[in-house]
Amino acid sequence: MPPTTQDPARTPARQARVIHTTVPRASSPERQANIRARIGRLVLMCLLVLGALMTVFATHYVEKRGDATLARAQRLLSGHPVADDLIQAPALLPIALREMLIGGRTEQALLTLRQLPQAQRAQAAKFEVAALLESGDIDRARTLWLGVTDLGGKNSPFHRRIGRGLLALQSGDRAALFDRNGAPVAYRSGDGRVRLNDEIDPHVLPESSLAALPELGGARLTLDLALSEELLQALRDRVQRRVQGGLVILDANNAALLAAITTAPTNGSLAHDFLLSTREPASIAKLLTTSAALRAGFNPNTEIRRNRCTGAVLLDGQPLYCSRIGGKLSGLNHAMATSCNVAFALLGKRLGAGRLIDEYRRFGFADDAQREQPLYGHLLDTHPNEREMGDLSIGLNQVEITPLHAAVMARTFVDGYLRTPHLLVARDGLLGLSPQTAEIDRANRDLLGRIPAPLAYRDGEHPLLIPEWLPTLQSAMGAVADPGGTAYGVEPSGFGVAMKTGTASEEATGFHINYIGFAPQDNPQYAFALRLTHGRTSKRIRRQAQAATRDILRILANYQGHPVVASSERIARTRDAGSRTNPLAKDSLDNQRGLNTQRGLNPQKDLPGQKDRVAAGAG
């Protein structure tokens, strides 16, 4: 058998090479991991590139949309949005319409609504009703209201205001009157009849306010009904028996009439006439005597220190009594705090009739024969003798003042300017949604008149009291509420008051008091004048006045945003302490009769027909 020849292709080496080239080698785990990592990096790079492209696109898109939204917002804030803006951004629709109505742009609101699609316009039906009512288109407003089933919430304040306004208009009313916060006060019908809102108490509404009710449309008063009602309740709680009370509150900054209330019967009237009532100012006039002395160049402290209060002073041979024996007076603050009649009668004598009467006129007191403004006080006699000058110096017999004038006087001591009060803050629509303050100055003059002061001082054109005098006057007023003062104990903790008290009497009506002041003393926000009348005794009516003043100041402090907690125990302690440490705080009428009798002065004999007059003029 011939030897077998081995195929070169089958040699072991070749065979190994063939196997190596024809059979793939198994991949190692490390190699597989490397492959996956490479693929992952490639995918990540693709994603990053794609993300960058998307970011660029999105940024451009957002900026473009943002510019459009910003432009819409700017048009909205500027008060000139267009219908396209509101169609593309429906969330802005209620904001834009509400802003238009509040801003008094009712025609723009109606035009915008007419340009909206029907579905979007239907959703804004309540705004269209409001715009029609504010513009005076009553018939269209009524038709739209009756055809709408959903006005965006039956219990919403906006809905209730529209409903209340439409009910009034359906009753034939064509005009509405609101308080400063938009609360309805009164309505006027087409035939001119006026009716109050059912919730209004006539005792918080002065007659002058109803004169602000227009023939068509709306008006907004400076009065704050919520504050007035709270003050009225406090006054009713403190005024007892036959005593009647009234209160005027002015904004200390601009003389706006915030409240004018009374507990006196209104006899079925829609409003009260408390602002017209006149009484002697009594001791609050001592502030005018002091300002007259400052104007004449006298130092009130020096003038008063020269005198000693013995309980009475003879003027033209006739006695003028003080409610207490003050003894040696330390100065103006002492005399003002204890309301010493003798000190201010002698200061008035030093001034002379001309200077004192001129000061009254500067403060707006007209001569009786020339009186044209019934809301302000007047001088009964402009040629007083020496004894009558003593009365004029302490606000008795020769002069009368209204509660409104007393509040104006109190406000003057805040900054030295005599400002005529105002009652109308804005013209408004029928719903009270769009107050407009333009062209109301003349209307205000017609409502409360212009205080009959010299033109140079009227309406704050020039200061009535120069700044250098104010610290002296304000310090003296602050002393009235300090220990030993006639108003000690009325000041709530943390709410200082500068004030002056006054008490007088009339044979027909008995005793009355006038309390005036401003608070808080360090940052005045309110000026007030409290009057109580028909008191049987001076002691009793002063007690009621102090309690009422304490409650009034507490309400004003809480209303201003500085809540105070009055402590009856603290007030009782301070009052008792004041009586123990300062005998001048005692003002028993019987004690004063005894003191005067000891000196041989008989009030009933020396002043016939003026029983108990020794207490008049005292704080």
C-alpha cells in the first residue's frame, strides 16, 4: 500500500489557522462592556444635541409668548386692553373688567364686552350688568339680568351688590348714596322721593348728607357707617335718663366728616339735625383766649403765674366764679388742666375786647347780625363790657358754637390750619363701584358751607396758628387728661389724647358739656367734639361725658389698628389717686357753694336767676 501523502492544507498548523479564521472567537465580558459603553456615549451625545436644539427652540418660543403676555399685562395695567388680548388670555378677562369698572371706565368695559365671542361674553354677564347700571342704562341692565341664569355665584359680594342695586332700580330709584366704603345709604326715585336703606339708623345720618344725593347716578360720602354705628351704641350705653348726646368725628388730616351721630329723637325724619344745634362753648373757648394771647405777643405762662385763683374775681364790680379754689397757678398747663375760670378771665381782660373778638372771628365765629352759615358758631355781642369780656374769655353768654364747628376747632390745633370740613368724597355710579373725585369741591361747599373765617385763613391757605405756638397749645391740651386734669382717666393705655373740656348751663335745658380734642396725640388721626345736653347737675353730666369719651377713644384706637384693652380697675385707681394727690380734681358743686359762701359770695344773690352757675365754665 503506497504511503499516504498528507495534504498540505490539512497540516496541523494550517488546520489551526483555518480553524482560527473560520470560527469566531468568543467575546470576553470586558469587550462586551466596552461596546455597551460606546453605544451609551453615542446615544447620550445624540440626546444632548437634541436637548440643546429643543432648548433653543423652547427658549425662543417662550420668549415670544412671554413678550406677548407681558404686552397684554401692560395693556391691562395701563387700562387699555383690547378684545384680542382677552380672547387669547381669558384668565385676564375678569381682572380687566373689574379694573375698568372700579376705574369708572364703563364705556370701555361695554365696548370690550361687545367685541368678545358670544360664549365668552355670556360668562362675563355679571360685569356687563354692572357696567350698564353704572352707566345709567337701567332698561338694558334689567333685560340682561333677567335673561341670565348664572352670574358667577349667588353669594359673592359682587353679585349681591348688583342684585341690591337692580332691586332698588326696579323700584323706580334712579340715584344712590353710599358711605366711604361703598355701603348703600339712601336712594332717590324718579319722582324725587328719598328713602333710606333698610339697615340705616337715622341717628348716624346728618341732614346735610342727604343733600349729596344726586338726581341721577351715585355719590359717595366721607361718612363711615360701620364706625358711626359702633360709636352710637357706645354713646347710648353711657348716656342715661333724659340726657341727650351727640358726637362729631373728623379726619385730623383733611377734615373729612367721618361720623356725626346723636341720641336725640329724630321725630320720624330720615336724618338728624344735630350739626345745627348751638350751645355756649364754655371752657373749650379758653383755647381761643390762649391763642389770642400768643398772637398778641404775651407769654401765657408768665401771665397766668402772676395770678392766684381765690375762686372768684370781680369784674365791673360783679363776681365771676371758678368751680374750685386753685390757689397759686404754676402756668398755662395747670390752669388749662383744672379749667380755672379766674385765670382765663384775667387773661382776657389783659387782652381787651378787640383782640379777643378778632380771634373768635379768625376761628370762624360770625357776628350774629351777619350770620349766614348755620353750621358754624356766632358771636352774640361784639361790644362787651368788662364783665361780659370775662364771660367771653371762658366761652359763656356772649358766644354760641355748633358741634361741627367745635370739631373743626379741635382739628385746627393739630397743624394750625383752619380747614372747612367736607362730606362728599366722590361721585359714583349707581352701584358704588367707580368713585370719581373730580369736580366735588363745589358740591362740598354747598353741603357744609364754607367756614366764615377771614379769607386768609380759610381752607388752609395760610396757617391760623403759627408752628411755634402749637407745642404750647398742644401741651396744655394734653395736661387736661393728666392727673389732676378735668378729663383724667379717659385716655386709653397707649392712645394719648389732647383735649379740652367745657361745662355750661341754660335755664331751660339744664347743663351741657362740650369736649373737644384729637388723638392719638403723637400722630393725630381723629379730631372729635362730644356734646351732652339736658343734664340735671354738672357733676352727673360730667360723669357721663367722661365715661362716653373713654369708650369713644377706645373705639377709635381699635378702629385705627392699635387695639387697646381698657381696664376699669386701672381707671378707678388712677381717678382715686388723682383725687387724693390733687385736691383740684374734686369738683363737687356743694363744696364750691360752701367755698364761695365762706368768702361772702352768694351765687344766687350775686348772680340772680343763675342757680348753680358757679359750675359753668369749668371743665
